[in-house]
Amino acid sequence: MTHSLLPALLLSAVAAASPPTVAVYKTKCESCHMASGGSPLEELNFADGKWKHGSRPADIARVITEGVPGTAMQPFKKQLTPQQIARLAAYVRGFDKTRKAAAGRSITPP
């Protein structure tokens, strides 16, 4: 997959997880990242708002696609389609509790 196609695929990814996306997460990701995305290991935790390799869906999709050399994160480009990766990236991004908290805050002028 070329990197020029990735933004278009990410834009078409549905933020709400479809049952197939949940199933992919459950079979491919949950054992390391936990069902809630809140792994007790910081480097595997999606819920704490700390994104070592970038928090944009494109960044997350790149990690899913290519893996992270020198870590247990293996590439999934041969196991998942570009569409599955894009949907999975959007789903994983949704675990970030700090993003939800920030969206819920109202800003009042002084």
C-alpha cells in the first residue's frame, strides 16, 4: 500500500467500531493491549493519552501496518487489508480517555 492512499482510507474509516473491527481488535490486539485499550504497561496503553509514535489515525495505521522494529509490535500489512487497518486505527484512537475528557470540557472566557 502506498502512503498516498492512507489518508483517503483513514477518512473513509468509520469512527464507530463495526462488529468486524471489534473482532479484529479482539483477535489481533487485545492480548497485549487489553479489552479496554488500557494495558498496565504504559507503552501498550491506548487509554492514557501518551502516543509514542503519534496520535493521528494515520500514525496509528502506520504502526499497525509496519510494526515497530525492536519491539513486540509486529507488522500486520500481510494479515489485514488497508481498510481493516484504517478502521482499526480509528477504533484504537477511540480508547484515549484524555481525548474524551478534553472534548467534554467547556471553555469559558475570563
